[in-house]
Amino acid sequence: MSNPQKKKNFQIEAFKHKVVVDPKYADKTWKILEHAIHEIYNHNASGLSFEELYRNAYNMVLHKFGEKLYTGLVSTMTAHLKEISKSIEDAQGGLFLEELNRKWNDHNKALQMIRDILMYMDRTFIPSTRKTPVHELGLILWRDNVIYSSKIRSRLLDTLLELVLRERTGEVINRGLMRNIIKMLMDLGTSVYQEEFEQQFLEVSAEFYKGESQKFIECSDCGDYLKKAERRLNEEMDRVTHYLDAKSEAKITNVVEKEMIANHMPTLVHMENSGLVKMLLDDKYEDLGRMYSLFRRVPNGLLTIREVMTSHIREIGKQLVTDPERLKDPVEFVQRLLDEKDKYDSIINLAFNNDKTFQNALNSSFEYFINLNTRSPEFISLFVDDKLRKGLKGVSEEDVEVILDKVMMLFRYLQEKDVFEKYYKQHLAKRLLSGKTVSDDAERSLIVKLKTECGYQFTSKLEGMFTDMKTSQDTMQGFYASHPELGEGPTLTVQVLTTGSWPTQPSVTCNLPAEMSALCEKFRAYYLGTHTGRRLSWQTNMGTADIKATFGKGQKHELNVSTYQMCVLMLFNNSDRLSYKEIEQATEIPASDLKRCLQSLALVKGKNVLRKEPMSKDIGEDDAFFVNDKFASKFYKVKIGTVVAQKESEPEKQETRQRVEEDRKPQIEAAIVRIMKSRRVLDHNNIITEVTKQLQSRFLANPTEIKKRIESLIERDFLERDNVDRKLYRYLA
Amino acid sequence: MRKEDTVKLISAEGFEFVVDKRAAMVSQTIRNMLTSPGSFAETQLGEVTFPEISTTILEKICQYFHWSLQYASDKGRYKKLISSLQRAGTVP
């Protein structure tokens, strides 16, 4: 920094400090500073000159007396702190904390003043000798002389813990004072805070809550207990915000969670008359929500809730599907299922925060018990049938969608979707042919949903049925347009059904009355004229007829009857009395159908257009039938014996199931061939797994059945067994 | 300028320099002096005595304070000031 200029005799030298020759210099300077420190601690600092003290400290350090200054500082401060410690110890009872707090504030202020004066030492001497800086030194000395003093240490801890306990039992304490004391501990270092307070605090809290939870459990029900637990939890968090270190929050909440919740989870959940099951049954959303948010905090909490809920739902579901009473009315049955699902959906939505894992648990439970009853596919189809026939009358479009979506949801749970398909086809056929659907749009909407769910294959035949209906309409128009002379005679409406799409019925014999058969032949000629190479066969068991009848007393009625019934009734145009045998011979209707037909004509009250002699319930070979001239009805139009989709009787059920099994065989074979073609060689267990997986979307494949199919394919040279390993199969191209 | 915004710096010879407080606070030492808790004489009277600093030096120091406030970001003038201080024989 000097800039020597060689100009005449003018020299500039670096500034040099005055050399000190006084040996007592250091002591004198130190005395001044020591005195100042005393004054500061005795609140007598006004009147001291900062500049003078600063200069003195500066000079001491500069002249290499920094060590003396530092040690002097340590001993002076220590002496003062010992005095302070004594005065705190002497404080009585409640004044202990206040005194401590006051002295701490004083110490801090003094420390800062001292640090300011000794700033030069802090900046130069201390870093170079690696001693503790003044501020930190002040804290350490305070800690060692005050906090660690034997009489203060334990008293401090006890006082703090006692105050916490008092607050927990409902008293109001001085939170500001607590905050200051805790802050003091924190300023002294995290380890001080932890050792002098936090560790004990956590232990004592654990004890406290252990006792409290024991007491509560014995005298409260589940809902109340949860409320109390929540309150305590909030209280502790509040406590941390107000006067503890933020890092303690996680630790104390853990303690509360463990003692009040985790340790008592099973007891709470299974509590008689107020536990989880009761809450679920009573839709106690608030309590359930509380349980959810509390249990979420502890490991396995939600798991516990989920498990109990799942087993409860499975239990209820199982009862539902195996209760013989319920099974009498399929529509009611399915409605009950939908209601249960709605109930649990809203519980999960409102109380369980839409938790996906709970949704999954619900879905798996439903899947489990719906498939316990093998008639579920049939019942669901009946439910849909009922809705599409009359249930959806007058319902708005969005509501219709909602109901159909719910049905789809139940459909997804079915394992045997192909059984559903079969029944649905049957019911749909009946609906279409009798013209009984409430809304065409609703029908189509459902087909679309099924298509999205299961693919085109599932619904192609169903769509074919709709197409047939439409085509038939057009055909009829064409028929009558080209045969204007038939306008006078009976009106014929023909539905032409493509054999593959519609559920097959074996075609039966039936002699139509002359007028009808002539008309039918004309239609057949017309149709085959435009569609060569096709074959038509009349399905007389599926038709209906409207005939006008005049009875003995002149009363006229229009009767809506089945084709069979029409054939029988038309016979009475030519004779008054007919025996069963005669009717059978004339119409050639099979015996069981004929008997049923005659029963509905003669034995049903209010619809008995025929009279039978004798008046027994059964139809005997020699029974005689007459027109019932006394027939009376309020209505002009009378409907007799509609073909309604019924719950199947036992033999019918067996038949359908058998047909389903038959249909499954080729599907299994196709799956096996597909898999073997791509894999070439595969062992037995793997084939079973793969096939089951592929067919999962339609039905649950039976391993024994798969084995049989494999055998059959081997016989037909599609596969062969490996010569060495009997479990291995090979694809034969 | 109000009295509260100023501080008096007094040299060894007794010369009084009344400067803006902000200027004086450029020196960390003076800043600590004025903002220290506790009632030192300096804060009460609002004046600081330097019995070991001569007037000429103190004058330059005050100039430095003001210059520093104004031109703290401009390096060019810094060199000029340093050379002027060296000519006066002070220690930077």
C-alpha cells in the first residue's frame, strides 16, 4: 500500500502503530474491560463509551494479548453465570420458570453487547486460533453453568412436564412462557432440547396416553372413542405449533397414534354394537370418515378396515344369494344387489375418500358372491328384461343410461358371461317378437354397452336380431304392395328370422286353419321369389293371433291368443263340441304344448273362453270342450296366455346349462389350437393356465374339461403327446 | 436533515463532523456501536468520539462514506479515491 516516490527528501512510510512499552499495559486494559463486563451484567451499561471499550479490545488483540482477553472473558462470564444460577435456584415454586426466563433474556442482551465490543477479537483472533466465537461461547457457558447445574436441571424438566400434564387435563397454562423456555433450549442446541426435554416428554406422553386410552376404551363406544382420539391428536399438534419445536410434531403424533389407535385397532373395529360392521350397516358416514382418517396414520390401519369390510360384504352377499326367499323373485334379487352396491359406493365415496384399494376390495367381494349362485346370469338377464318391458316406462334418458350402466357393472362381475348371453338372447327374442319393449333406444344402448365390454363377437347375433325385425317390416310392406287383393282377408305379419342369430327352437308340427295356410303359402312364394336358395319354416310355437269372437249372448270380444290357441279356437267354427283326441288329431300340436294351451283356454278364471267337461284341473284323453257362451269380460280386448319370459323350471334350466356346456367345447378347442399353433410345444399345466386366461372374459374354464378337449384333439390328430415326456404336447401342422 | 438521521463524529482535536447516519453505517464498527442493545453513551447522545483519529483522517473517512454510498457500483472512480487517500498518508 505504500507508494515510495523518489522526490527530493520526501519519503512516505507505512503507518506504524505506537509501540507499547508499558508492561502493565495489558493488565490495565483488561481491568477496564472487566469492569465494563461487570457493569453490563449489572444493568449499568449506560454511560460506558462503546468507542473506548472497542478501542481497548482492539489494542489488546493487536498487541498480541488476545489470549489474555479471551481467558479473562471466560472466567468473568462464568463467575456471573454462577451467581445467576444461584438466584434462579432460589426462586420459589411458580416463579422458577419466570426467573429463568428473565435471566436468560438478560444474558442474551449482555452477550450481544459484549460481542459488539469484542468484535475485533471475534473477527481476527478467534478464527486464527480456532476458539469458540463469543456468541457461541456465551451459550455454552450458560448451558454448562445454569442448565446443567444439578439443582436446576431436573427441576426444569419436572416443571415443564408438569405444566404439559396440567394442560392436558384441561388447565390453562402460560403458553408464552413455555414457548420462551423451549426456545431457549432450542437455541442451546438440538441435542440440548432433545436430552433436556424432548426425550422425556415423549416417554411421559406415551405413558399418559396408554393410561388414557385404556380408560376410554372401557367406557366409550367406538364412535366416541374415535372422537376423543381425534381431539387428543389435534390438541398435541396445537401444542407443538404453540410452544414446541416443529420437528417434534411428527414424533408426538406418532406416540399418540401408537398408543391410542394402533394398540387398540382390533378392539375398536370389532366392538360389539358400535364397531365397523355396525357403522357400515347404519351408513354412519361421519364416524366412518373419522375412522378412515385416523387409521390411515398407523401402519396396517387401512388394511384392517378393508379386511373387516370385505369379509362383512362377502357374508352379506352370500346370505343374499343363497336365501331361498329372495330367489323367488329375480327382479327383486337383482335390485337388492344394486342397492347394496350403491350403499357401499356412497360409503367409499363419502367416508373413505374414494380410496381405490377399497373400491377394489368391494369389486372383488361382489365378484366372489355373485358367482356363488349359478343362476345369477339368468337373474340379471331377467332383471334387464323386466326393465326393458315395463320398468323404464316414463323414465328420462339419463336415468335410463344410469340404470343400464349399473346393470353393466353387475355384468362385469359375472364369471360365466356366456350363460348370460344365452339367456339374454332368449329374452330378447321374446321381447322382440311380442313387440313388448318399452324403448328401442334403450335396447340398442344396452347392446352398444355390451359390445364395448365384450367385443363384436358377443353382440353380432343380437344385432342380427334387430336387423331381421327391420327387414321383416320392409318385406311385409313389399308383400302387401304387390298383392293388393289380399287387403280384404286376414292380415298377416311375418317376422323372418335368420336361423343363426335367434335362439334355436326345434320346429314342431301344427296344422294351420285353411284360411291361414293359404295366406302363408302366398307369402312363402313371394319371399322365395325375391330370395332364391333360401328355406323358410314356420315357427308356430312363437306366433300370436288376434281374433274376433262372438259368444252365445251376442257379446263380442277381440281375443289375443297364441298361434296354437288360434288353431284350436278356429276348429270350433265348424263344430260345437270337440274331444281332446279330435283336437289333437286336427291340429297335430304336440301333446304337452296342447295340454298347456287348452288349460289356459279353459281353466283360467276370467279367460275361460272354452268350457271343459269334466271340470277337473287335468286334461284327460276323453275330455270334451265347448265354447263358453257365458264368457264375460269387462274389456273388449282380452289377452290370453302371453308368452312371458319366466324363470326357468328345473328341466328347462338343465337343458339350457347343457347347451351352454356344449357351446363351450368348441370354444375351448379353438383356444387350445390357437395357443399350440403359436407355441408349438407346451406342457400340460401351462396349457391349462393359458387357455383359462384366454377364455376368462367369457367363462371360467374347467381344467377337467380342458383335459378332455386335449384328448379329443389328440384323437383327431391336431396334437400329439411327446414320446419321452408324457406331459408335453406338440402341435401337428 | 432531522437530528435523528444524523450522527456526530468527533476527531482527536475536537472537530465535529455531522454526517448522515446511513453514511456512518458504512463502517461495520460504527454500525454495531449504534445498533447495540444496551444503553452505551454513544447511542444516547448520538455522537462518537475518536480520541486517536486526527481531523484530516476523519475528514477523508467521512468523504469515503459518502462516496461509497453514491458510487458503490462504479469501479472507475474507486482507483481515483484510493490514490487520493494514499497521498494523504492513511492506511486503506
